[in-house]
Amino acid sequence: MRWAEIEVIISDSSGPGLADTNELPDEGIDLVANVLIEEGCGGVAITGPSVRAAGWADVPPPEKRIVTGYLPVEDRLEGRLRTIRERIDFLAGRGIGIGPSEVTIRWVEDSDWSGAWKSFFKPLEVGRILVKPSWEEVEPRPGQVVVEIDPGMAFGTGNHPTTKLCLLALQKHVRGGERVMDVGTGSGILAIAAAKLGAARVTATEIDRAVAEVARDNVRRNAVAGQVGVVEVESDSPAGEDRSVDVAVVNITADAIIDLAPELARVVAPGGVLIVSGLVEERAREVAARLAEPGFTQVERMVDEGWIALVLRRAPY
């Protein structure tokens, strides 16, 4: 199969407060990354130093950052590329510090794509979970939970802040024997982590058939097929038919979580925990308010690089 490699090269807008520093705000970079993910890129790679490193010690402030993603070459590609360009142009006009952005396209084959991702994906420790790519050998420390992932074209290597936040939240709320649901599983990383943390049963839902196959491969790779079931679901019912789980984790987008609120209330048992991420600051309160309507109360708010995860508990009846 052929893929379209999309590179968004982002420059400083030299807007108010940025003209003297050339800093590129991470909020803007994350919003660009989110555009690519929402338009079908299973994951993205961001290259170039972070703003948080710029200006500290002897690191020069960044002038450009590059966000890279991949889309399959098929009949929807032209429309997706057009939408990506329009949405990024819109962001550049919002005053968030990114200027005119260059969007470049390169055609690659499966083998080229695989090699490109291997250069971005390295072992990562998140709490007591060690996430490692399938092609690297790493000796875990005593007590570490190892999750081995080959992301394929699916989102979820552990490197994105939203995935890290969900992994940390799962470590707090999966203690053994729970029934867990991972809505929009992507690579399966969160479902596999829940199983390795001791969940008795994990249902991982996915609307994209190719992505579901990636998740199944990773489930088998981690020897948790007896605990984790990957289920393909319809887009109008992304939580599937499962009911009464103790913990649900949903790492998608704010709009999708808002739309899912009634389904999440159906799926999560009274007193159960709901972990949602993929949120930026201006949407987190809106999501929490919507989830309060069917009976979820926020109990924790976690932040990493401007991304937010909320932990909520469903009212006991």
C-alpha cells in the first residue's frame, strides 16, 4: 500500500509577545497535531525543540517545528488533504503564535513508512509502565509493567501527553479484577496496559477495521488475548454493546466525548470511573459539564504540556 507522508512546517508568527523570542507555543503545535489526527492520521511525530526548552541554558529558541503524519492513498485522500490545509490556515489566523505553515506531501511505500516511524518511537517510562517498540530490546526494572507496541497506522505509542496521562490514571484506578473498556483503542496501548495492571476483562473498541487489526496484533504480541477483546463498532455506537464496566478510558477528541456522554453513562457501572483525555484547556470545562448531566462527577484533573485528562466517577445508585 502507498501512503501520503504529510509534513506541516510551522514558523513563528512574530505576533505580540513573540517577536523578540521566536518561540513557538506548544499549544499551537499540539492543535496542528490534533488536526492531523482528527483527519485520519493514526499518530503524529513532532520534531524540533519544545518551547519549554527554549531560552533555558544554551538552547536557542526554535524558529520552526515539523509535524509529520501519514494517510493511506485512497479515494478520500484529496478531501482530507484539502481539509487539513484549510484547518491549519484557520489556526494560523487565531493568534496562537503560529504563522503561515507549509504543508508538503511525499508518497511512500509500506516499508518506507515503517522505517520512518522507527526513528521516532523509542522506549518510554510512564510511572511504572515501560512502553517499548517491538523492534527494541530493553531490560525492564523490577516491578515495571512492560507494554510492547508496534503502532502500525494506529495512534498510541505512549509519547503523546494524552496517552501518558491515561496510562498514569489507569495505574491509579486499575488495581486488579476490574472490567475495563477502552473506547477508540488505536494501537491498543491503553487496553493492553489495563490488562497488564490486572484487569480481569478489557473490551477495546475501534471503528476503523485496519486499526482494529493493529490492536489485535499488539494484544497477541503482549500475550493478553485471554483478557483483551478488540471489537469493531459502528461510528454511531463507538462504545459497542458492553455494559457495566468498572473503568472506561476514552482518549479521543472533545467533540466525540461530548457526543458519547449518554453511551458512557450506559457503559460505566454506578460508582465506576471514567477517564477522558484528548482535551485542551478551553474544552475541558465544557466536557466536564456535559458529563455531569448523566451523573459523572470530576474527581481529578491531570495536565501535561497543555493537554488535559479528567477522571470522573459515576454516581452510585
